[in-house]
Amino acid sequence: MASQVRMDLLEKSESVTCLGQTFGNDDERREHFRRLLRARLADPEFRATPGFPGGSDDDIVKMSDPPYYTACPNPFIRDWISADTTDEPHAPYIRAPLAVDVTVGKTDPLYKAHGYHTKVPHQAIVPSILHYTKPGDLILDGFGGSGMTGVAAVFCAVAPAGYKRSVDRQFTDAGRDAPEWGTRRAIINDLSPAASFIAANYITPLDIDAFEKSAEKLLHDLRAEIGWMYESGAQRIEYTVWSEVFTCPDCTGRINFYRDAKDDDDGRILAKFPCPHCSAELNKDRLERVFESTADPATGEIWRRVKFEPVLVSVATPNGRVERELTSEDHALLARIDALPLSAEVPTRRFPIERMSHGSRIAPKGFTHVHHFYLPRAREALAVLWRLSTSEPNERVRKMLLFAVEQTIWGFSVLNRYSPTHFSQVNRNLNGVYYIASQHAECSPWYNLEGKFSRLVSAFRSFAPKSREIFVTVGTAANLPAPTNSIDYVFTDPPFGENIYYADLNFLVEAWHGVITAASAEAIVDSAKEKDLPWYEGAMQACFAEYFRVLKPGRWMTVVFSNSRASVWNAIQVALQQAGFVVAEVTALDKTQGSYRQVTSANAVKQDLVVSCYKPNGGLEDRFETRGLTDDTAWDFIRTHLKNLAVIKRNNFEGMEMVAERDARRLFDRMVAWFVRHNTPVPLSSAEFQAGLAERFPERDGMYFLPNQIDEYDKARMKAGDPPQRDLFVDDERTAIDWLTDFLKAKPSTYQELHPDFTQKTGAGWRKHELKPELLRLLDENFLKFDGNGPVPSQIHAYLSSNWKELRNLEKDDIQLVEKARNRWFVPDPNKQQDVEARREKALLREFDVYKAHKGKKMREIRLEVMRVGFKAAWAAKDYRTIIDVSAKVPDEVWQEDERLMMLHSMAETRLEAER
């Protein structure tokens, strides 16, 4: 298995075995597969593969290292997977979700070896890989980004002993067996060639000594060629500060932003400052930009852009770095450089401004092409760096030099902001956006790279992959080059909504490589590309459906979610469930920022969540096909689901937490989603489900278990002491009912006793378009009140006799007990619950008829419970048009911010489309 692709790059004379073939050395291996790759690139059908990047054959081949990495869909992956001929006996695979919250910092040197817009630290991924896989298993990340999943897979084999002991202890403390360390295989896919290049360099074996020598030579050769550009007398220039130029709106006087808006005491830019000409109070919003027209160095045409002028240079002295004003010699040097022609290595591609959400930030300032983003000296320095790196004779070292040098592509550009209070001016661009500040630090290559090279050497000397077990490919996650049922585990961190426009941001780097992301296939929300939330949900569903196809039955997928909008969170959940996955656990990547409900509410704060979901095994699906739509099918799903849920979840303080997925309502939601996905009516009402759940499964602390799980929970519960508490964030009618249920189960109360707590709980955080119901209405519709007639209900009797000494040991019809119990609200037992639920749904459906008949402007406030019950009834009646029509009568966020409504809306659209 692993030996199929083992190789050693340290000795070129050593033979290499790859995909069943033996080569005299690694260069022979590479050239052989490059010939095969070129042949595939000549096939128009191959180039028509969804997500295929833009670029010439030469540029794609130059960027690639086949068969392990191709800067296009990797045509060798299927051969690699089929080459695994290991004949291992089939062992039953049973895993509960990894129900632990993970806190990992982002200061690890390996993590920081290359910056990318977003990425999960590899040390946060390692525990999941160890939990869900064994050595030799095949892992997939279809949104691989900079390759941290691949790094984590390698880390399972090369992690230092101290780290292994720490993780072993984490596993044993959680009651699990110590993990199996060792090599895992992985496929890393991303739509972006720039991201794939980073990923491939992270996980490819490297002769670190050869790289270190080549890096030193690179900087030496660079100084010999362009060192004069960064010399001021006998001093070496570290960076030059440029300031944007404006005019005063009152007197039209010229304003040098850095000089005139700067606080002379600490160098900070003032929010308000006086005009140096007329003393008018100014702020940046009042200033008028000055534009200058020059000849475009690429086309010779007139190029109009905002005006910058140099204001400071930082020079190296025996006493340290010193900032000073420019001299006449400095200005002469800049003029000499400005007269140089444009180097051939500098890309001159035009940005796709019309299809970029960031286009409005850069085009009005005159930055429309890649070469516009560099001042003449920085442009020439980067061109020489690129040429010297690509001329390195050692292929692997050449790729690693580019891995380092491409990090200056943003750092050398006008996107690099100057900060007078920051200790370094390197890579000071604003993350996730093309933002051209009014102060720019133009750094020298040595100031930028010397520290970077030394840190890379240190990081990769301690992280040294020994074999090639990771394949990297470029393309859409909706079309993966892997056979059906071939993947053992998926870990993925997909783009979420409109957080980051990856294709746009990668354009600047990819232009230097000559291979460009196929932005049309990017799964994001982006108005400039006419991609709204429903489009995004459909794109994510296609990707998750592909994950579902390639994942083995009964296996797991971990999805990292990071977005502050509830509608995007719901789109992800709906896409997962429509693809066929069942969500089993949601935990935090860093729990210091808030609870699960706070994160997923309409008024959410930003938080990274880890969603654990599984592909149901074939047995459940086979039984459904045989049995059809029956109550037994619903309970079969619940038994299968409970088997896949964590029994115990511990927090960081050794206590126990609620396993939210074992809550009755959450179980009902998962069951409903499963039936909706199979396009069948739900066989049980909510009340019937809850009554059947109580009959069939043991309950503890508001959670339901399989009989063979209950002993494990009871033992842990006795050891923990305090029961786990449900963290309930009330933001709509449904969660208000859940809160009342918990409250009244523990304390049957009168209206007067309930009202203060209820008012406080439903204060801040209520959903924008949700009507806030009166407490009395909620009680009437969902609970029962003891009116004093007949014996006191058992629930009230138990509460009163436990909390009032004088009421203990009294009969249920005792006058004193009856008086104390009168007018107290309580939770119906399962048998009566069905009657209450039926009465409530009938009333809600009458109100839904009002929604259906509404005409005119959109309803601004509604009851989500009315929408939920009405949509459910319409789905059961296959009245898909009603779901779509009522959705159109309310603001989009009403149904987009509710998982159940969004799922039924999406499925209704799919059914109507199929009927056309």
C-alpha cells in the first residue's frame, strides 16, 4: 500500500517506484508523468472537466509535479487508488463523533510557513484523523486550500514524541483508546491553483540543506543584480514609505496625507487634522484625490491612477534601523529605476473587474491590471526574484523557492500598508480584501525575505515527510477524481457564503504562475458574479453529494464552519442533508467565543464550528427500500442514528455536557430531514414521535439512548456529579416553548411565577421578523393547567411534595395540596401530549391559511411555527407550489434563517423543477 509510492528525494541516483513503475531517479519519474500529462492536456474533453483552470499547457505542466500534484484535475489519482491491492479482512467500523471542543492557536511555525486567506491549524485536524481513521486509510479534503489536512495526515506519521503523548492523554482522558499513529494517505483538492501549489509544497519531501543553500544563493545573486536599487550612499534601504496625495476641498491646497495628517508625537494618523494652507478642519472623507497620468509600461497607453509620493526611507545603520527624509540622491535613484522597461517576467493580465466584488475598491483608483499593483522598483525586484527562482536546476528546491517568493507578491504590492507603530512592515496587507491604503511601505527583498527563509528552514527541518502519500489536484469538489465508495474519511473547510472571495484574491498570485482559478465554479455568495444564497446552497449540495458518493458507507465527514450569518449556516445544513449526510454532532473549534445556540441564532457572533456527520450504512437504505414508508422505518432510522451519536461529552472542566443531538426535538428534526430527502411523507407527528421515543428508548437528563449505551452514560454521570445542563438560547417561538418545557418540568408554576423569568429570557436576541407571542398564548397552546378539579397531576405533586415539608405524604386529592397546585402549568405526559399537539397544529394551520391568502406587500412579521407547520402539511400533500408562494410573501431571511423552512423550500423547488 504505502510502499507503492515511496521515494527518497535526497539522492537523485536512487531509484524511485511510483504507481507500479520503477525509474532510475526522481527526474525520470517526473518527466515520464509530464509526458502523460501533456497528452491529457491535448484532449479537449479533459480540458472541459468542470473547474478546469485557465492556463497554457506549458504553465500547467511547469507548476505541476505529476503524478503527485497537477495544477489541473489530477488524471493519476484513480490509478493510485486502484494500485492499493492490500487484501485486509473486512473489519466492522464503528465510531461515535469526536465530541470534544478543540482549542488550537495559530502560532505554530509550520502553520505560519505560508499565509493563506483562511485555514484550520493542522494540529486541530490531527485528533479527528486519529479518531476516524487508522494508518493506511484514505482521507479527502475537497476544499483543501493551503493543504492543512494533508499536513495533518503527514503529521500523524512524523509528529514528535511529546506531541503524541499529549494527544494520547487527551484520548484516554475522554475514555477512548489511545490512537494509532502512522502514515495516512490523502487527496487534497482545491479549485485554486495557487492554493494547490502551497499544499503540494507543504507535503512534498525536501532536502532542507539544499534549499537553505539555494535560498542564500538566491539573495546573493539578487543583490549582485539589483542591489544598487536599494542603496543610498553607503546605507542599505530597508523600505520606503509612500503617501497618497489629496487636495483640500475648501482651498484646493495640496495635502500629503502622511505629512499633514500625522500626529507629530507618535506618528499615528489623526482622524481630524487642520489644512496646512487654510486651517480648515479636515478628515479623510472630505479630501479629494489627486490623479496622475503616465504611460502604461505594458501598453504605452495613458494610465491614470491616484498619486503617491515618497516621504520616508528606512535605512540600516550600525545602530539599527533609522527612518529619515529622502535626499536628492534618493529621488535620483527612483527616477533612474522608473525609466527601466517592464521585465518580461511581470504579468500584465487585466483583473476581471466587472465580475469582482472588490473591483470597486481598485478600479476607481486606476489599478486594473496586475502590473499596476507594483511601483517600478518593487516590480523589477519581484521579476528578478521570479526569474532566479525558476532557473534553479533542482526541481524540488525550485518549487520551494517559489513557495517562499510568491509570499512577496502581496507584500511588494501597493496593498502593503505602512504602520509607524508596528515593529515590521512586512506583509501588512489587509486580509481578505484588495485595499490600497493611503500609506504604503515598499519593502526591499532582503528586508522581506531573509527572516522568511530562516523560518522556513527551521519549520521544515522539524517537519520532514519521508514518503509520497498525498496527492494534490485542482478542480471543483463537485467533480472529484476518486471512485465511488473509496474514501475512508473526509475533513473539509469549505468557503462559507461571502466571507472570502477566494478566486478574486488568488488572481494576483496566480497571474505570476500563469494558471487561473475557474471562478465560475466557485461555491460562494457573490452578487458581482450573480451568485445568491440559493445558488450557493445548490453549489454546496453538489459538492456534498460528491463527497457522499466517494465516501464509504458508514464513514464520517467533518465540516468546519465559519460564518456569522444564520442563513449561511442553514444553507450548509440543508445541503448536507439533501446530499444524504446525517448530522451527529456540532462542537466548537474554540469554545471561548460562545455557545452553540449563540452561534447558530439569527443574531450570531462569529465562531468556528465543527460539524460531524456520517453517510448511513447500506443496511438502513436497503431496509427502507424493502419495507417502504412505515413507522418501523422511522424507528429504524432513530436506532441507527443513536448508535452513531456520542454517549458522553465532557467539557474542559472534567464535567459533562449535553449531547444536543440526543434531544427529542433534534432527533425528530433529523428523522424528518431523512424522510424529506427520500421524497416521502413523515410517518409520525411530533407528539407521536415523542411518545414512541419514551416507550422505546431509555431517557437520562433529557437525552435518549440505546439500551446498550445507558450503562456507560450512568457510570459517567455518577462520576461527574452534577447533571449536564442544556444551554438554551431563546430567539423565537420554538425555542421559547423549549425553554418553557425545561422550566415547567423542573418547576410547575403559575403564570405570575413564570412571567418575570420568561420576560427576561425572551428579551434581547429575538429574531427580527418573528412575532413575539404572549406568554399566556404559548401556555394555552402547548401545556396544561391544573384548574383544581380532580387529583393533583403527578408532575405537580412530585414538585410540591419535594419543596414544601407540609405537603409531603399527602394524597393527590388532599385539599391543602390541591390549593397549592391550583393554576399551575405543567408539561403534558406523552399520551395527552398528542392531543395538545393535534389541537395546536389545527390552530396553526388555520393561521397558515391567512398567510396563503395574503396579497400585497410582504408580511414583515410572522410566526415561524405557523410557517413550519404549514410547510410540513404542504409537503405531505405534495403541494410544493404553496411552499414557494408563501416563501415569496415574507422577507427571504425568514425562511433562509430557519433550517427546516429552508430545507423544505429547497426540496420544493427541486420537485417543481422535476415536474416541468
